[in-house]
Amino acid sequence: MARVIVLALVFCAGLQTAYGQFVESLWTVEEGLPSADIFDIAQTPDGFIWLATDSGLARFDGVRFTTYNRANTPALTRNVIRRLFVTSDGILLIGTSGGGVTAYDYRERRFFRPFDDLVDPTMFVLSFGETENAVWVGSDGAGVYQITEDEVLLHNEDGPFPRNHIFALQQVGKDRIASAPMNYGMWYISEQGHIEPAGLPLPQANSLIYDFDIKGDVLWVATSGHGVFRYKNDELDVFTLADLAESARIATAVYADSNGIIWMGTAEGVYYSSDDMETIRPYPGLENSFSLRITEDQEGNIWIADWGRGLLRLKPATFTTISEKDGLNPGSASSVAFAAGDIWIAATGGLYRKTESGEIRLYTSEDGLGSNAPHLLLEDSRGRLIVSHFNPGDPVDFYNEETDRFQPLPFFEREPRPNAYITVLYEDHERLWIGSGMGVVTWDEDSFTLINSEYGLVNNTVRALHRDGPYLWIGTNGGLHRMHTETLDVEHISSDEAGKLGSVITTLHTDEEGNLWVGTFDSGLSVYKGGNFYPFNTGTGMPTDVVWQTVEDELGYFWMGSTSGITRVNRRQLLAYARGETDQIETRFFTIRDGLTGSSIYGNHQPTAAVGRDGTIFFPGANGVSIVDPEHILINEKEPLAVIEQILVDLEAVSKDEPLRLTHEARALEIQYTSPTFTAPQEVRFKYRLYPFEQEWQDVGIRRAAYYTTIPHGEYTFEVKAINEYGVESNRAASIPVTVLPAFWETWWFISLMILMVFGIAYGGYRYKVYNFERMNNLRLRISKDLHDEIGSNLASIAIRSSVVKKREKLSPVAMTDLDEIRSLSRLTAESMRDIVWLINPDNDKMENLITKLREVTSNMLVEIPWSFDTNLTGKQDALELQKRRVLVLIAKEALHNIVKHSGAEKVVITLEKQHDILVFTISDDGNGFDPEGPKGTGLGLRSMQERAADVGGVCTVSSQPGEGTKLELRMPY
């Protein structure tokens, strides 16, 4: 993690920039730099920062360094990289010591050797340049190479060129290059080969030029021994820098940034100035640094190669500060106010007054203050500065501008004075209210009134006061109260009314619409609107639940200090959220990275922050005062670029520059990505998806890798986008095609084979079933025919022969009885045989045949009894199983037999119905009936019928009463 330090630039008169402060971040070898000795810095169009070091080439995305050297990059034949240059078409040229020129194409993401056939591949490269039709390479010992598509020209001592060691090259005009031969000033070379000295009025032999920079029509030159000079309109201005420090005359780098600041690296620190160079100052903290390169990135950050320390970034900050560097004692500031035309700061060591000229004066007890620990400041309606102190019992002072001294307010000159720790100073233009650990004091010239728990306060420690019409809102450690300022009646806002309003109230504010805003210690911010409280906290998208103070700017934004930074949020958006008109709250959270003196902003007492006459907001906190101009917020509007860095399949790296093909055996896919952005790289968020496997984007916050374990086979595209700290999102996603190959059992030919096999098995099963069905039907038909033709015929012959024998022979009575029995049994057996033949005959499987059979049985058995047969079944119904048909026929015959033999019925009603999946058969008669619970022997075969029904999963029931007839019901699955 880079070390972050906040440094302020105290700009001299005439130095106007878009910002007044930088946040310094330093990366060293501990953060991944291959070396702390950096020769050069460049940025390619894809946003990456590249560093030339003596231990290889480093690429930086704001979070991680990637090192390229001869061990992992064959195109780099040396590890000492001296110079970097990005051509107009985006190619990065890499100059090495003894290894010639290597190039990098960011589009194809490949290193290659561009000039090996044209120039010495073992050359020591010191500089690069470019004109309209040529690339220029300055060597250490061979001169200047002019490389075009058609030829290569070498300019050196063998011709009119004075030296072979070329420290710097810079385009001046579309077809002319400025070159810096060692110790020989500056020379021009045209594409046509014309060579001439620049004509600068410096001793040529002593003019070693290290660096050029050109902005518009101004050429800036860093020299050894003569400092920096500016060449404009053929006029030369020399700034030796010798009066700053003797070694500063050795200027090693110069850069004119986009805001008009001239940066100069020397052997004695880094200096800066406006482009008029009227006042040159050392950059705080870099007085002894040695820099070979200073440049600016696409987002406006300044990068400095701090030799021996590492890579330094100066990020323009939103906040400026007043701190120890400006004259404050080390420590915290607790309150800021404006009075007597100046800024007043209560801080460690006393009360500070900063005038418009920037002068700071310290007031202490020697100037009449009640103590050297002032706490809260307030400008009252008379324009006086009111001061309270940390120590209980200290007076409340006011500043007497006539005497330039402080003196106690009249009441506090008396004894005994209130011995309480003062937490709030508040004036409503009618009277002064003082909050303390004892309650609220209202004070006038003659007396004071203390409002505390006796008046209805739940807690006497007061944190905030705010007047709203006839009421005074009181925030305490026990919640929110409302007091009528005339009657002093106090009403406690209960937790039920307040909803999620916290118990410790820290700040109160009323907006232009009359809404009351309440800040709390641990429950965020709430608005009191229409009799209801609406909370805004981390659960609704706020970055913190701590609100120390709330300041509203003229643009309608709230600025809220907390223990970890400052939150800015749009008040109108909060109200829209409360009304349900939006489900998002956009916030901006500022920390030390944005220029704050420290992460903790002072609060928990009021007033603390102050608003200047021009709308500038001052926040006291750790290490001083942080200042912001709400109308000039630095916003990084540059679209972040997402880049796929590495792909791992089962922990093994694969090419990221070719479509990704995965076998079905791949178990884990990891895709690493990044975004080269440098304003707030740690706050860049990402979202990705594997389309169409994932239809929606997955928001993964700051995570820089996507993980997949099981992906169905198919064609996909992995896409990733970056979102910067201001919500600016990549317009175009970085993507890579992903193909997951099917296993052999998932291929079309295997699936087709399986489908054919299933159809074959199903068809074979079907044919086998049909075959068995036909075979069984044939068997049943043959059996029924055999039974009918043989056994039935034999039984009929027995009956006939027994009748003949009885008539022809004179037999004893016993024999006659036996013959009658034989004849009766043979007839019954023949009848049963006919039923069996009917059942097993496949021609009778149809439902219509079953109905016909039942009607036939009924007709044969109920010869002398009227009967009816109703059914909702037709021949279209499926056939009933053979066993169920058998049970139905047998139970019907048994029931009809009982009716004929025992019932004495005069009418019989028979029904056969299908009720859903149940077949219901009923026989009802109007006969004698019987008692089902009567003596044994009256069951009329009920048990056997029930057993038959149970065999097929059915139920047979009989309901009857003596004299009321009988009803038999058979229910079985259809």
C-alpha cells in the first residue's frame, strides 16, 4: 500500500491553478517496485504507467506492479532500462543499456524488437523522439538514428553533428527535432538531414542538457550547470536556481503541466513555479530528492521518479488545509468561526487568527482568554467572537476588537459561575443559549435559566441546539427534545415517534423548506418531515453512521463530518428517497486521500465547522483545518478502462490473448482483471458477467478476480467493466470468448445415439408387450374353447346321462337321490364353467361385454322380480382387468342369489358407475332386510364378498335394517 502524505502548496502571488494542494503517495520496493532507482516514466494509451528501472521494466495499474525483464520477456535482452517513449500511434519504445530498442504494442499486448535489422541491437539508448515521418533514437556513443519506412540515417561525429552521446530529443515543428549532444548545447536536425546549432547564448562546451519539454510555443530545457531556461519567440530566459540551493543549478528534469505549473527536478530537490517563473519554490518534503523524470498522467496526477526512494504521485486534492505548516501547533482543531473579518481557529495551544494576508496570530491567556484550551467559537449577532473552553468552570469570553483582548461575558464575571463542561454555543438572534453537561442555559444581562431534567430532559448532556419558530430543538445523549421558548415546556421525542433515530443527537439543521435534519452518533442522518422521521444510514447507502456536523452549501449538498472523513450527499435526493421516488442515494466520501488533514473530523459539540463569506466550508479535525470550495470539486470524469490481466484454469495460467477453450474436465476458472486508474485506484469497483450463463452484471466491489467452478458446455463471452470513485463507468467492457467443450456423453452424436437406443428399447419393449398380449389372448382363447368344447360338453353329457339312467332303470331311492345330486352339480359346474369361459375369452374384455354379461346374469336370476340396471359407462371406456371382472360378476351373482332366496323383494335397482378412478357397483332391493349385527348365519355370504373385494383393492359394504330392504355397494379401483 502506498504511503500517503498530505502536502499543501502555498502558492505565491500570480500562481493560479485549478487546485491548491496535492496528496502525495509514495510506492517503494516494499510495494512491488523492482527497484527504487527510476530513470523514466511513461503512460500508454490504455492507461498503464510504465517505469524504466535498473532491474527491469515495471507496469503499474495503481494497485499492483508487474515486472518484465530478460527472464520472463525474451524481447528484453537487458534489465537496465534507461528511456521510455510513446509514439503517436501508441507504441511504447523501450531503450536499454546495451540491449538496443524493444517495443510494446498495447493493442496486441506483445513485446517485439522493431529496429534490430536497422540499428545496432546492442546499442546503449539514452533518448527517443518523433517527427512527422521519422522516429529518432539517441544513443550513448553512436549518435542519433533517424528511422523512416524507407531508410535509416545516422547523425554523428563523422558528419556535421558534434557529439555521439545524445541525452535528450524533443520535436520542434513537424519535421525537426531538437537534440542534446553531451556538453554541446542544443542542435536542430531536420528530416531532410539539415543540422544546425540552436544558437542559444550559452557556452556550448559546458551546456549538458538532461531534459526537454515543449508546451505550445515554449520550450523548456533542463541543464547541468545553468539550471532551467525557457526558449520562447527566439528569446532565452535563464533561471539558474543557484540562489535556491547550490546543487539546484543541476536541473535533471523539467515538465510544464496542464495547469500551468512548471516542475523542475534538480540534484537538490523538486521545485515548482508558475510559467512566468517569478517565484520558484521547493516542493515541501522533496527538498533533498533527486529526480530524473517528472510527468503528468491522463487524469492530471503528477508523477516524479524520486531517485533512491521510489515512485511519487502528486494527486490534485479537493481540500486545502491550515495546519502545522502554516503556523498551528501540532494537534487537533476543535472549532472554526469568522469574526472581525478573519478566520479564527480553536486548536491545541490557544486561539489562532488568520488574516486575509495569510498571517497567523496566536491568542492565549495572556491576551485575556479564560484558558489556553479554547473549545467552541461563535460569531454572535453583534459580530463578536464568543469563546468557550474545555475546562468546566472556565468563563465564556468574547473578543473586544477595540482592545484586541478577550474578556468574560458579563454573567461569567460573577461568582459562583456555572461549573459545567460547555458543549454548545447557540444564538437565535434573540438570546444566547449554552448547552452543557448540566442542561441548557438561557442567559441575559441580569439572570439565567437552567433547563434540565426538572423541565423534562431525559438526559442533561446537551450536544446540539436549533431554533425553529417558537420551538428550540435540543439534542442530548438521551435523544431529541422540543421546548417552547416562552413557556419552557419540554417534550421528549420518543423512540416510537423517532423510528430509527439514535439516542445521541450530535447536530441539528433546518433546510430552506423547513425540514429538520438530525445527525446522530451512531444512527446516521434523519429528516423530520410531515410529522415523521426518515433515516439515512449505512443500510440505505450512506458510507458511515456517524454524523458530527451537517453543513448545507448553496448547491443543495450536505457536507457531514465524521470520525473517518467527510460525506457529501444531495439533500434533494435524500428527500426523494424518503418519498419513495428513488431507491438509490449517491454519496461522495472524502478522506485523507482527498487532502483532509486527518481522517477524523471534529464534532460531537456545536458549533465546529464554519462557512466563509464565499461559501467555502471549514472543517476542524485532526492536525488542523480542512477547507473545501463546494463549487470547485475535482471530479475524475475520465472513463476507466477495464483490462483482463491473467486467466488461470485449475491454477495454471493460460493465454489471455486468444479465445479461451475449456475441456469438460476443467474444474476451476479464475479471470483476473484490473483498471489502470490513479486518482483513487483503491476505490475502483468492478462488475462482470459470463454471458449468457449470467444475464445480469455481478457487482463485486473492489475485487479484481472472477471465479467459476462449474460451467455448462456452450459458447460464452466474459465481460468486465470498471467504475471509478465518482461512478463513471467503462463504456466498453473488456471481454474474451469462452468455449466450454462438452464431454463425449454431451456431444450431439452421443446424444443422438442414446436417443436412438432409447427409442429402440422402447419399440422393442412395445413389440414384446404386443407379442405377449397376442400370445396370452391366443392362449385364453384356446383355453376357453377347450373348456367349452371338452369340459362343458362332458358336463352336459353327465347331466343328460344321469337323467336317462334315472328314467330307464329301477333304482333305489338313495340312488335316485344321488343321480339328482350328480345332475344338479353338473349343471352348476357347467354354469360356472360358462362364466369362466366368458371371463377368459379375450373377445369379452370390452366394457360393453361386461355390461351385457351383468344384464344377462340379472335377467336369468330375477325371473319373477322387476329390476332396473343403470350405468354411466359405455363401450368407449377401457376394459376392466380380468380379476376385477371376475370379482364383480361373482359378487353380483351372490347378491342376486340372496335377493331371490331371502329378501322377498318386489323391486331391485342395480347401478354401475365410474366416479373419478373408482368403479362403484350397487344392488338395492325393497325386501325384508336384516340386522347386520344379528346372530351368526345371517351374514348371507357377506364375508366372502368382502374378501373377494379386498383381493382387488376394493371394499364391499352391505347396509340393511329389518323391513327396510338391503343395499350392497362394491367400490374398487378402476
